[in-house]
Amino acid sequence: MAEPISPLDTLRSMVEISAEDECVPVAQAFTGQSMALLEEAGELNGPERFGAPVGRIDALDWDADTGRLTVIVTDFAHSRWGDVRERLELLPVVNEAVAQITRLITASRRGAVAGAERILSYLGDVSKDIRAIRLIAVSNGSYEVQQGTLGDVADAPAELAIWDAGDLATAIQHTAARQQTADFRDQPEGGIRILGPIGERDLSSYLMVLPGDLIADLYQAHGASILGRNIRAFLQVSNRVNKGIRQSLKETPSSFFAFNNGLSLTATTLKRAIVGGQPVVTEITGLEIVNGGQTTASLHNAKYHDGVSLANVWVQAKLTVLPAVDSDDMALQIARFANSQSPVRMGDLTSNNRFFQSIEQLSRTVDFSEDKTGRLWFFERTRGQFATEAAAARGLGAEARFKRKYERARRFDKAALAKFELAWLQMPHVVAAGAEKSLAIFMNLEHGPGSAGVADEKYYRRLVAKAVLWAETDKIIGALDLGGYKAVDVGYTMALISNRTAGRLDLDAVAQRQDSGEAWRTAVTSLAPTIHENLIRNAGARNVSSWSKTAAAWSAVQDIDWTPDATLTSYRPAADETRVTVAVGQSAIGLAASHEDVEARERVEEYGSQAWFQLSSWAKETDNLQGWQRGIAFSLGRMLASNKTPTAKQVTQAVKILDEASRLGFVPKRG
């Protein structure tokens, strides 16, 4: 029996595979894989690389919530994987990076960004809001001391964090941030009062009441990584729940405890003491907020952005100390069942989601070869899965057979799946925001993977077709050498073609031949330079990467005058295909005022019966919308043709249908 592959070996295999696939140096591939792991762990939001490293700086990352700029540097030695290194070895890299970022921030604050290189443009957008700087050194070595302060850098307090080979290998296994430690000894009572333990010895729980200031400060110190098992990308304060939280904090802070459902916390260990005759917790290791992310983000936003005093705000919390074995599964169950105003669904914990499990199963059986010889695509449900299974096959002497089944170019993971699905659903500004943001948005699509559904073979084949289109688009745009922002150009190009073809592309044929087709290649070659120029022009003085993440950027790109070749729009799929859909404007319509109701009704009726019939027919032909939505469209056509008036509920649904059809490129033929 072959020896099991170690996490460090998995990390090394992942890097080597990435280097070969992308034709880049191993050190560069190591940086890329490290950043992907850190993004999954919540340590990074969406790191920005600038083509080649800028001196010692490999990438930058911006956290608008905390005002923290993260600088990523690499400490890599080809022959020293996992070797213990002295911190002194890292100092030249750190000192050089600090000097470089100081010069760059100073230049950007002086306004020296017009026509400047991309990194100055990026800093020009954020430099005035920097409140803290963190330098992360990713290393394939091993360091005993991994944290430290750097004093002030560009007038902001700075710290150093080293993520070495051991940390990164552990992140592959658990997809969770390095354990956070919260010290409460500086609290007025020398700690936080607790009640407990309650429950079994291996799964003990405690009750606490936390000051609102403390929760906000924890998020400021640790960022989204403290929400390690929570849903990190949905901390916006624009939804109704968070607006209610903010209003309560401003107007009735003393009532917040009564109105809020509190937090669910997990930890690996905690230290207790008796202070003034009362039991208190003085330190918590492995602290994570598994439920209550909206409350946490709202408290932080209120204190650090709105200037609201949290002196009289208190929040109840349940802390569970997890057993060493099966801690991830136990945390998942706690997150699932914890009571919260914004509950974390199973879909938020993506690796164990039923949808992704079904995709994994299909990827091991669905054959795309013409002669049924086993030409499969490999879906990585968990990080490093391909490298681990490839190594296991090698250890069993089955490497050749594994390679025949799974070519490295035919593999994708959860984040890649989300990106090409969202691009096809015409949301390129979300794709531009990064892998983890894309995945989180994808998980919350209406009737999508978060609804606990499973994929069937029809859906999976079309999914692979989109992977083929994405890969081909990436290859073409790379060869065009447009000068940066390739990933952005790929998402926007795929989205615009999807929009102009209104979903009338033969994805089944793409999947069958495993090729995008000449018409697609011609379209990409024609459109990509125009889209690239449009993004740069409309960004103006803003950083193009920042601009591309806005809905306004997508709106501007849709103004491009381009009509697809007829060969791209000639296909009419069957009506029973599986599809992921997205809700548009649901909250706004649900809260519409009376004059908005009138406008909505006029819009539905003025659309006309024939246009509704056309929309229903188009939706059936292209498998857009849900079946019941197609039925509503057809019913509206009949009602308007008979001079009948739609009900209020029908108008509400009709507006959603119109918005979605318009977003997907449908335009009725008049006359």
C-alpha cells in the first residue's frame, strides 16, 4: 500500500502542477497558490497582482472595512521546502518591501498617478483611507516566530505576518485561517464573565455577554478571517437586516441586547480565571464567529465608519469549545442550527454542500470522449484534491491511467466554477471582484446551489461547456497581449457574448466536441480589444481593477455596438434543461411604494400581449427563467390580449421577469 501523501507534499505538488500548466517559474506559482489559500482563509479579500512583481512586492490587497492594506511578498527557496529558517533571513525581503511600499504610497498621495504604472493607480484609489498596513510573507520554509510589529509605515501602524509551509499546508486541509487568539485581560473586569461549562466534557459551551466595542475591535484586528467558517462575502450593510441593526445602534443602543439574537462562537481552547470572585475568560484560542457575521460587520461599521458610540451596546454570545477530532464538522453543525437573524445556510459552507458533492460525483463518471475511452474533467471539491489523488495514483503504479483520464488542463475548482457561471449569467463585475466573492455570490443565487439542490448530467455537461469557453477566451485574450487586466477582460468578454446571444449558444455541442468553435473564437478576437479599451476609458482617473468591479462598468460595456454572427444564435435548446437563475430586484419590488406599484403596472401592461408571448417563447427555447415564470409570461400575454387586468401579485412577478429577460439580452420584436 502506498504511503499517504503529506499536506506539505500536497502543497508542493499543487505548486509544481500550477507552474507547468501556466508556464511560469515555480516561485511565481508558489505565490499564486499561497494567495489563493489565504483568500479562502479570509486573510485576503481579492489580491491584486500587477503583471510582474514590483520589486519585492508580489501583490496588494485592500480591506475597505478595516482600512487595512496588505502587502504580499515571497520567501521561496527551491531546495528548502519545510526547512527551518531564521527570521534574520527574511529581514532583507521585509525591509526592501517596506521601503518600496512607503515610496509608492507617498507618490500616490501626491497625485503622481496619471499615466503611471498600475500599482500607483491602485494605491491612488485607497491611500487616503489607509488606517493600517500588514505585510504578509509567504514562505516554503518554516519559522518559529510568525508575527511582529513594523512600527509606522507611511504614517500607518504596520505589522508582519509570516505564513510558512506548515501554515499553508494546514490551510489546504482545513480551508480555515490560522488560529486566532483573543486576549481579554485588558477588559475592565480582567476578562469576560462566563457561565458554564454547559454540556458534555468533549463539547462544552459557555454563555457570555460581550461589549459591542470589543466585537467591533476584534473584527478591526482580525478582519474577515475571524469569520472562518461563516459567510465572509455577505457583510454588506445595504440589506434590510443590517439597516435595522444600524438604526438600532444609532437610536436605541441600550435596547440592542433585547433586539439582537447574538453570536455563536467556537474555539479550540480557552483560559479562565477567578477575578473578584467571578469566573471570567481571559484568553480564547481558535476564536471564530460561525453565526452572527451580519451583527459583527454592522457593529464594526457603526464604530469605525459611522462614528457611533457602542459604549452602551451589549451582545449575548454562546461559545462552544470544540473537540480536537471532527472540529470542522462540529462547527458546521453549529453554524447550521444556530439561531440568527441571518442564518448561515448549509450552502455557505461550500465544500460539504450537496450541489458540489453532486458535481464531484459527475466529474468522476461523465465521459466527454467520442470513443468512450474515459476523457473526464476533474472537479476539485476541496483544495489540493487533484494533487493528492495524482500522488496516490503514482504511489500505486497507476499514474499513466490517471493521466489518461484526467489531463491537468481539464480540471476546475469551486471558485472557477462560480466565475464562469457568473460570467455566463452576465455578472462580470462580480467575477472581477475575485474568486471568493464570486463563489459567495454564486452560492446565494436564487434556485442555485445554496437551495440544497443537486446537479444532473445535463447541467454538468453545460457547465463543462462554459469551462471550455472560459479557457478558450482566456487563451485568445492572453495571445492578444492587451497589456494587463486579462482576467477582467475574460469575464467581461464572455458576459457580453452571452448577453448579445441571449443564451442562444449550443452549449451541448461545445461540450460534445470539447471546443468553443470558430464563431466563438472570432467573436472573442473581435470583442476583447474593444472591451479592454472601454474599461480603461470609462475608468478615467480610477484604477481599472476597482472600476471593473462596479455595476456601472458592466453597464458601460453593454453600450458597445456589436452584433453576433448568426451562427452563434441559431441554436434552440429543449425546454426541460436544468438552469441556475438569479433574483433581480426582489427586495426593492417587495418594498415598493404605491406610486412605484402604479409605474410597475403601467410597465407590464405597456409591454403588450405580443411581446409577452415572444418572451415566453424565448424563455422556453433558451431555457431561461423558471418554468412557472414562463407560464406567467404566457398568461400575461393572454390576459392583455383579452383586455384583462393582471393582479398585484402577477405584476410583482412580471417586473422580475422583465428585468431578468432584459438583463439576459432579450428584446421583443415590434410590429
